[in-house]
Amino acid sequence: MAAGESDANGVALGSATVLNGGTIKDAVGNAAVLTLNNVGSTAGVRVDSIAPTVISIATSGAGIVAGSGDLNAGHSVILTLNLSEAVNVDLTGGTPTMQLNDGGVATYAGGSGSSVLTFSYLVAAGENTSDLSVNQILLNAGTIRDLAGNDLTLPGGTVNPAGILQIDTHAPDIVAVSASPASGAVGAGQSVTITVALAEAVTLSGGAPTLSLNDNGIATFDAAATAALHDSSKLVFNYTVGAGDTLTSALAVTGIDLHGGAIGDLAGNAANLGNIATTFTGLAVIDSLVTAHADSNRVVAGQTVTADAAHGLLANDTDTNPADHVVVSAVNGLAGAVDHSIAGAYGSLTVHADGSYSYAASGGVTGVAYDNFTYTASNGHAAPSTSTLTVQVIGGNQNFVFVPAGGSATTGYGNTVLDGSAGGATITAASTFNAHEILIGGPGDTLIAGNYGRDTFVFAGDFGHNTINKFHTALDDIQLQASQFGSLANVFADLHQVGADTVLTLDATHVVTITNTALASLSSANFHLV
């Protein structure tokens, strides 16, 4: 019998002997009769010289579905060895095992006498892999043979069972704890968002965790903010500064309380939260916070505009502690300027400690000009805050019209100022020979020049993106802030030809497009700085 021959139904003999060119004779030379008579049955004689082979390896057990799962230490995995035929397992010399790619070992558990053998594996700490596979099957001096005694042919390399079975025994670590705002100062009533980032995706079960802070405050878990991140490796906590919280120059997380809940990865490993303590250097907790906000007003040249305390500089400023008394402590950085007149470019300003002020405009302005001042708000114990007052000065010979956001207006046939600074407006200069029309741009405005006479287009402060149509290079001009552009040389450096249009770009958010106008047709007479 040769290797590879197999007859599961029993061998059978023919009725004659084939000589294949040879002879069979007796001693005197008589040829033998070749017909076989009375041959006994050989159906029970079976031939099997084919070794059994491994068809597949499958995994199963608690937490495993169709070969896939995510298991941590303590879980049991059954590895099923499917063979091409039934085998007998002889453990006399030793017990077969499987060497796994996570460093673990699966041990033979049963199945002798069948074509399905099972091996048992108990996941231990320190064993990790993204997808469990069998590196090698070891007999360990035991035997696995079919009923004819042929040894099992062992796989020559790694076998990866169907599905993705992750073995994860590593506890997820904290990789970062951050705060927003990251620096500055927060006072009573203000909020800080604290984000805890872990090395892998985690789940939260049970109670809602809280973070303890060094100012005796508590940050609570924010489920909605956490979900909004769409990143399951991060947890968001929210802290609102309380009036009685301890003042500190650097807010810090000192610990975490799970309140009976649990934070763990998808395999069930509890998160390692021992290094959650974090100090946010530069993020101070103060008893109050003053915030000054920009103010503006307008006045006709040669006249005076006033604002009482209820409508003055402090009216729109804020303090996180309602009990604080906020005052103006400096004008243009000078404490001595409070209650005293201070000269501006186009008039003089007097500011009082309660935020009331008066501005007397000079009479020399013929178009539109802007006077800018700074002021400082203080409550006497928290960090002061500085903002601005901008006074728009309008020439006395101009009729002023404020255009609401998204509105539209057309000048009359006299000298008119159309103020579109609220944005989204369409403002048009009437066609007149003798009048000087002034159009003030704002974010998203479209400004349209008249056919005759001088039109001035004014862009100041946060003017945004504007479009000028029908600009006449021989008649019209553009007024810009020297504080923004610096010089006419800078203005021309910011001008570019784009198709048929000339575009003035201060930065990405401040752009003026002059349609159907060649850059080469513009001169310094078309621009002036104030």
C-alpha cells in the first residue's frame, strides 16, 4: 500500500491473475491456471493512507458573536478545530495546545473520536491583540491520529479564525485633561469646560461622575457636550464658578468621584484615573470679572454730544458680581484724564467716573471723520478691562441718514451721508452735479455711485466685505482709516486686479471690490486716510 491510497468501502480482488508478460509454471513446465476461484470476501479490508487535515478554526464563548468580540482578562474562549475526518487524541505523552498571538495558550479540552476538537483559553492580564489568531498547534508528545493511524497534518503557519476577536487587558489611561478657556480669569457665574481625553474609546455606566477642583468647586459630567464631540475617547465636564469658591491663581483638577458608576473600555477594563490631577496654569479663579465693551456715538461738526451714566461707557459693560461698583478709572491709559478734557483728532472728550461723557466736535470736518479713544473699567479689586469709544463726526453741511441692517436708501440731491455700517444694505448716491454724497460701508453692503458729482465711500472699523458699483475714477474717492492701512503706499500694495474688477484687501474679513474698474486707472487722488 502506498501513501495517498484510500478505500473506505473495502478492497476487492479480480477473477483472474494478470501476468504482465511473466509466467507461472510448475516444475515440469505446465502453465498455471490464472482464473481465481472461491476467493473469500475482502469488503472488510479498508485502505486509508491519507493524513487528516485542519479545515478551519472557530472561536466562541461569552461576549463573542460570529467570531467577533472585545474581551478582557478573565474571559474564556473556546477554539474549535474542524478537521477533515474523525481522529483520536492520545494524551499519554502530553496534552496538545495552541500558541496564540497574544501570548496566551489554549489547551485541548475534548472531541476525541470525532472530527471536531475543542481547545480552551482563559484570557490573562497582559495578553493583548487586535485580532486573536493561532500561531502554532503543539502536540507536546501527545498524538492526534485518524482511525487508520495517520497523524494529523498541522498547519504550516498562522491561522486567523473568522471574525475580529480583540483581546484587550490594558486599562485605558488618561492622556490629557484640558480646560476652556485655557487661560485668563473666571469669576462667579462664569463657566469652565474641562475635557478628559483617554487613550481609547470608553463607556460610562451607572452614576454621573464629578471632578473635584482646588477652589472647592465641583465640575459635573456633561452628557450632551460629550455626545456632541462624536469622540468616545473623551468625557466633558462643566464647572460654573460659585460666589463662595476659593480664589486661586491656577485652577486645578484634584480628583474624580464616579458616584457608583464606572468608566471602562469596550472590553470592560476599568479606566486608570489615577493621573487625572491637572493644574491649568494661567487660568485664575477670581471673585469677580469686569468686561468692558466697545461704545460709539455720532455728532455734527461744531456741536457737542453727551451721554449720561445710564447711556454712557459703562452701560453695556459687565461684572460677574452684581454687588461690585464699576467705575471708569482711566481714559487713553491716563488715570488723571478722568473728569478732565482730553483732546482727540477732531474734538475733545470729557469722561466721568460713572461713565457719563461729553464730546465737543471741532468745526473743521466737512465729510465724515472718526475720533477714537480708549477707557478702562475697574471694580477696584479685579483685573481692569479696557475698551473703546468711537465718535463719528459728520460735516455740518451734510444731511445724515442711518440705514438699518439689510435696508436700502438713496441720497437726496443735497449733501447727504448714508450710513450703512449696520451691514447688508444697498445704498445709492443720487446723480447730482453739485452735491457731495458720502456712503459709509458695512459688512455685506453694496454701494452705488451716482452718475455726476463727487461721491465718497467710507470704510472704517469692522467694515467687512463691500462692493462698489459705478465708481468714477475722475470724480469719486475712498476714505480709509490710517490706523488700519497706515499709508497710501500700503493701500496700493493691497490693491489687486481680479478680472475686470479692482479688489482692496486689508485681510480675509475686510475686502472692498470696485467693479468694472482697472487698477491702472486709480491714483492717489482716489484715496485718502483719516
